[in-house]
Amino acid sequence: MKLETLGRHILVEFYNCKEEVLKDPILIEKYMNEAAVLSNATIVQSVFHHFNPYGVSGAVIISESHLAIHTWPEYGYAAVDVFTCGDTINPWTAFKYLEEMFGADRSESIEVPRGMVEKIRNFSPKDLGKITFKPE
């Protein structure tokens, strides 16, 4: 039985990346936009910021959700989120492309299903007032 979800969200840790790439906001934005296009996503807008003395944060907003990144060039590390909705976008295509462009020699990733349709269907509006969040 296939789990029906509204979206797929992959959380990625890229290690031992090229420092010169991770501190270049123009190159990071280029690669993130290319990753979106290669994944078959539709780009709406992208915004990136270069921190002083180094590090880049940014997001590519796509019609199908977003790609986001935070880099720590001094550690050769990048944290990337690729959240896609619909069944025409493959977030793993973006992952593979970015892994190559950043020159990561190691990565860790996890996919989180978002918007599990069965749970959404089982929640009725009258139940919303009963939802409580308890720290573990």
C-alpha cells in the first residue's frame, strides 16, 4: 500500500564540501535554481543572503513548495531542505545535483512525508479545538 501524501520533504546534511562554493552566494543561488529546474519544478522567486565574513542562506520558492539552504563554509557543511508537492517533481534529483555541485564527499538525508492524506481526511473541523501539543 502506497502512502498518499501531499508533499515530500527531504532534509539533507552535506559534509566536506568545497569551501569556495559554499561562501559564494551567486554560485549557490545558481546551483539551487538549477536543482529546482532539473527536478521539474517551476521557479517563482529566489532570495539569497551572504553573511559577513562567510556563509550563505537562501531559498528558491517554487510553485510546488521550496528549496532552502544554509552554509557554513568554514566547516565545509551545508544544510539543505527540498520540499516538493505533487507527483511531477522529484526532490532526489535536486539532492543528487547539489551533492555533485558542492563537491560533498559525504551526505546524510531523510525523507519526511508531509500532509498524509489519510490523517487529513480523518481530522474534522470540530476536532481542531481539541488538538493539544505536549512536549516529550
